[in-house]
Amino acid sequence: MLRQIWHHIFREELEWVEMQRGRWRVIATATAFAAFVAAITRGELPRWIRVALVLGLVVFACGAGIYAFGYSTRPPTLTVAAGSADGEAVRLMSAIASRLAATNSPVRLQVVDKNNALDAIKAFSAGQADLAVARADVGDLSSAATIVVVARSVVLIVAPAGSSITEMDDLKQKTVGVVGGEVNCKVVEALTSEYGFDSAKTRFKNLALAEIPQALKSKQVDALLVVMPLSEKYLTMLRNFIPKAGKLNPTVVPIEAAGAIAAVTRYYQSYELPKGTIRGSPPIPDDDMNTLRVPFYLVANKKLSDDVAGALAKAIMSARQDLIGQEPFVAQISEPDTDKDSGDDTYIPVHPGAAAYFGGDQKSFFDKYGDQLFYGSMFVGALTPLFAVFWSFMTKDERKSGDGPLMRLHALTDEIRKSDNENDLSKAEGQIDDILKVELEKCAKGNAEPAETAALGLTTQRLDHLIAQRRLVLNGKSAPKT
């Protein structure tokens, strides 16, 4: 017990001593710093220390400037949320991101897989991503602005071979398999509203890709509703899901009211599907037909810098040209349409930075930074006096004010008047000669000030006169009054 008490007391004493040591360290450091600052202000530091100090400040300022420049000019990395049932959206954006990094693009992308278009736009709306691959009819797009059009998907309603379904009215009291489920709910709403499917007891059943073959085989659905780009990959998938049956071909159902639906919803576009799009021989469809089209956009927040948005649009269009041979799907990437009269104008407003790039209205370097260059030159001019102060601080004579030649000569005045013998006078004359020698060397090198040289001449004459008077006094002669 006693041992524990002594241990506790010893530990408290040790802590107190350490605390006192810490306080004295702080006081000593503060005192040294104050002495250093005082030495700087009085100019008492040796010249080499002053030169080193100024050079250190210059190196620090240059390093800070280089770091700030590098930080301000480094490529911004934007996160992009993407998702689709087959992962194509993520793969496409990843290919573009890799290309931007490989070409040292001024903008970089980091892709975040969100499984489907709905989750991607949810992440974007929640601020979890800077960009998103967004479908025009999915999610909250109030804060979005278009950078480029990624793809345009077409709404296809396909009935299997041998089906009696040839037009939209034939879908009444039937079951339609909706590939993609929740993502296509607005397509279902638009068709239901236009064709009255709710009162006609038409049922819509959500299907995943893997469920399609079994649903068709067991006749759980009478037709499929798919929304897909018209690329060879997706057309092949559709042909595999709904193949020919002998001489019987699947049927693509036209959406004759596509124009009316597009006019009401605005996020859909009326589209004329070309003859033979699904299959060429025999052609499916067997004639051009009306349907709906829905765009996919790469969107950014409206608050994204115009410069970054413009650079991103430019970088993506350049990557498109580089990747089109390797990734055929990138051919679908296109410039957003801003022509209201075309009927295909972009539903999500185009970002001003992207619009400036596509419209050829991007500002030049001097347009952007002309004011900064002008005021920067004025600022540099204003710094000239500061540079002069630093130079004066570095080159200031280390001698104190009493160490100058004039003051040293003046200090000899009292010595001469108090001298008691010839040796003292000779010693004073030797000191005068030494001072004059140094100053004459400065004159020979052109480092002497004319005013100081003239003052030295007058002072030397005065001292010579005093020495002569003192010699007369020491020799017992009366000195003349001066």
C-alpha cells in the first residue's frame, strides 16, 4: 500500500516537472523568436543571414506559387453514376473514362455502377455523383443539365411468331411483359393513358432478362415491351428472345399515336422505325412504322462550371472519335439538339458550357483571363518597392552607425585633444591614414558616394589642424586660437 502511495506521489511530481519544462520551452521559443524579429527590425543580423532569410522567403513563395498553379490546373475528376440491366452503360462510360485518362484530358471521369438508370439518377439527385447517365423519363432531373446525348432508345412492342397481335388495340385484355420493370413505368403509363389499357384490362408484367424465354414459352405474356438502342448487340438479343417459327415471323406493333404521346409527355420523341430494322429478310417490320424514342443523356449539375462542362463535352466527343472503331456503341453519342422547331429538341436543358462548345462560342484564353493579366501586371508593378526593400535589407552595411568612416574620424577628435605625448598623436595619424586608405580604395572602384567623400576631406583637414595644435601645446608653445 505504501509503495503504491509513493508511486502515485512520484508520478504526480514527474508530471508536474514535465509540465514546467513544457512551459519553459514555450517561453524560451517565444523569447528566441522575439529576439530574432527584433534583430531583423534593427538590421543587426549578419548579411549572410539576411541574404539566406530573403532567399528562403523567395523559395517558399515560388514553391507555394508552383503548388497553387499545379493545384488549380490539375484535371478535375468527376464521378459519373451509370447503370443498366446488362451493364452496357457502365462499360461505355468506363471506356470513355480510360480514354480520357490515356490522352491526359483536362477532365477525368470516375464511374460508379448503380445497376440501373433509376438508381443512377437517384444517386445524382442526392449529390452522390457529379454526373449521371440519365434517361429522359426516369427520376428527378430538376437540377440536371445535358452535356451530350449518350444514346437514343426505341420503344418496341413485339409479339411472338404466330401471334394475332398486329396493332395496339389487339393488346387489350392481353398480358404484356415489360423488360426492365420499374425503369419503364412511365412508358406503360403513357401507353395506358393514350390507348385506355386500364379499362381494357390489359396487364403489364415486369420481366428480368433471364425470365423472358420462360415467360414466352409458357405463354405468361402475349407480347414484350422493350426499350433499347438500335445497335446490333441489342437487335441480336431481341431476335434470340423472339425467333422465327418456321415461316411465321414475330410482329412489331406500331404506336400510331406516338406523335400525340410525345407532344404531351415531352420526354418522348416520335420516331419512324425503318423497314427491316429487326430483320432484313424477310423484313421486320415490313414497312416504316411509328413508335416512340427516349434519349439517354450524360447530365451534370447545373452549377458545374461552364469551363469544366465545355471541356468535358469536348473531351467526350474526341474520345468518341478515338473509340468508335473499338466500341461501336459510342457511335450513338451525339451533340444535343437545341432546335425547338425540329421536334427532337433536348428535353433536359443543355448546360451553357456544353452549348458554348457545340455552338463554337467558347471564350479564348485572353477572353477568360484578360482582366486577371491586366490587374496582375499592375500588382507586380506595385510589388517593385517591396523588392527594393528586400534588396536594401540584404545589402545593408553590417556596420553600426558608429562604425562608419565619418563617425570613426569624429571619435578621434577627443582622443587627439586628450593625448599626452607624441606617440598618441602618431597613433591617431595612423588611424586616419588607415581610414583614408579604405575610402580611397572605394573611390578607385567607384563605390564611394560623392557627398561622403567631400565630408571625409573636411573632417580630415579638421583633424590635421587639431593634431598640429596639440603638438604645439605638448611642445610648450601657445596654440593659436581657432
